[in-house]
Amino acid sequence: MTFLEYKVTWTPTGPVKLLYFNWALAVLLAAVASYGFVMLYSVAGGDLSRWAEPQMKRFAVGFVAMIGIGLVPIWFWRNVSALAYFLSLALLVGVELFGSTGMGAQRWIDLGPIRLQPSELAKITLIMMLAAYYDWLDIDKVSRPLWVAVPVVLILLPTALTVIQPDLGTAILLMAGGAVMMWLAGVHILYFVVVGLAGAGAVAAVFLSRGTPWQLLKDYQYRRIDTFLDPSSDPLGAGYHITQSKIALGSGGWTGRGFMEGTQSRLNFLPEKQTDFIFTTLAEEFGFIGAGSLLLLYVGIIVLCVISASRNPSRYGALLTLGIAATFFFFFAVNMSMVMGLAPVVGVPLPLVSYGGSAMLILMIGFGLVQSAHVHRPRSK
């Protein structure tokens, strides 16, 4: 049954909406977050209050936010998509003007009780904006050059503001999420071929610019690339962390060393063990079985989102659901590839597992939008 053939007869209203929530998705999200609580307790040496307890509180707030957002009609989120997008752009500009700095990057806005990372918010608002744009645009115009240029600009604006923070990892996720949205909307594949060739040229320019006055990346970012290409070239320097990460991954074997028995994390061989490299600790302590089970949960979340989108006759709701699912996929795929040495270290956390407030809350807001699209999709009575 196609979108045009589907006959709208009924959507749930009032408290009955809770019965139509995608509770299987909510359970999987809670299960993934529970992995995070356990691992944060472990890397803190058995200290619940250091990382695990704050993370539990953040997830509880995020879970309530997900339910609240899911109860709001999807048409409302469609109508505020442009407002949310431009608000996130304003916040990204605000980071440049009066943002706070941490770990060598200016990425946060201090709001008192919390520190907001606007680039995390931009991942969701960009998907909202693109979904609303393609819902508004006639299908026969999707691949026309003028109408292709509009989403390209929408993607490049937050990406450019994120790159200069600098936050290369989030910039990559923004571009990847935007590209997937364009592909899902039906943009002709030749555009992606051209972009791919241009990307290859950009990569060449990045390498050629190294050491010149017009160098395109920071020195530490080039060191990350060197480490990715050949970690053994500097095993005690730039390649130290990824080497230790691989040791931890391999030492876990099938069943792991045991809970709180990982030597690489316990002896502080791993950097940022509560954030970027938390998957390594999981693999060391629980082995291939533990790491694989987390991956299966992630895959389950993606599958549920795809099923929900495939049953949604609303173009906005379907694109929004698939876009958020794609962003979520890139999150864990990049992080896992990074700690396994399959991709450069770009500072992308493991979703719902790594310690962090902004990433946790924004992801739950994103899944709240998925729930809203799921609950309020037109149904045949």
C-alpha cells in the first residue's frame, strides 16, 4: 500500500495515546542505558556517585522527556521544525561568541545547572528541518538542481559552525545524517557520485595542506589521522591510546575478564574511559558476548525504527524516524570503529552508554520525536 493509497481514518487521542507508544523501543533504550550504568560504575572503581548515578538521573529525565514529546501531535513538531533548526544555529553562533571551553575545544554554553552542547542539538534539528522540507516539496522537484541546493546549504551551515569549534566528529555525523536524508527523500544518485568525487578531492587537499600556511586541520587532528593509518609508528606517543584500546579488546576474549576486572581501564591505560573508550572497557570485562549483545540491542533499535517508518503513511513522520535512526546508527558505528582502529579517533561518544548530559538528553528527545511519529501515524480503524 503506497502513501497515496492509504486512507486516513483515525489517530489516537488523549491518554489512550500511551497504549500506542512503541514500548518495545523504549525497553531497548532502557536496556542500552543500563549497560552504561553498569560500565560507569565499573570504570569508577565501584563508586556509584561519580558517574553512574548522575547518568541514571539524566536518563530518567530523558525518558520522561521522550514520553512527553511522544504525546505531542507530530504536526506540531513539523510546524516548529524550521524554528528549532534556526534556534540551534543561533546557539552554535553563541558558542563562538561566549561558549565555554573544555579539552581544547569551545563547544558548550553554560546555562547554570547544565552545560548545553548545541552541536548535539543540531543533529536532531537538522533532521527535523530536512524532513519538513521534503514533506513540503513536490516529489517531482526533489532532484532538480535548485531544490537540491537548498538542503545542501541547510546541512553545511551547522556543519561549518561545528568544524570551527573544532568538533570534527560531530561535523561528520551532521553531514552523514543530512546525506542520508537526501537519499531517503529520493535525490538522484548522480549528485552523491559528484559529492563523493569532491570529497576525495577534499581529502587530498587536507593532506596537501599539511605544514602550509593554509593548513585545513589542526595539528592534533593530523596526528589522529597518522595514528589511524599506522598506530605502531608512535606506540608510546600518539598511537599509545589506540594500541591500549586494541589490547583491551583482544584480552577480553569470548567471555571477558569479569566485572570490574579489566586491567586496561582499572590501571588507567585507556583515555576517557567513561566517554569515548567505554566500549573498550565493556569488551575487556564481558568479552565478545557482552560487546555483541550491546550491538544486537543497537541493531534492534534501528530495526524497530525502520519498521515504524515503513508503516507510517506520513512523509514527514517516516523521514523523521529514518533520519533519527540513521543518526543513531552513525553514533555507535563511528565510536566502535574508532576504538577498534577502523576509523580515526574523532571524539564521538557511545550513544546512551558514554557519560554525558547533552548527548543523552538530545538522543532521548530524538526518540521522543520517533514516538510522536509512531503514535500519531494515521491508522485504519
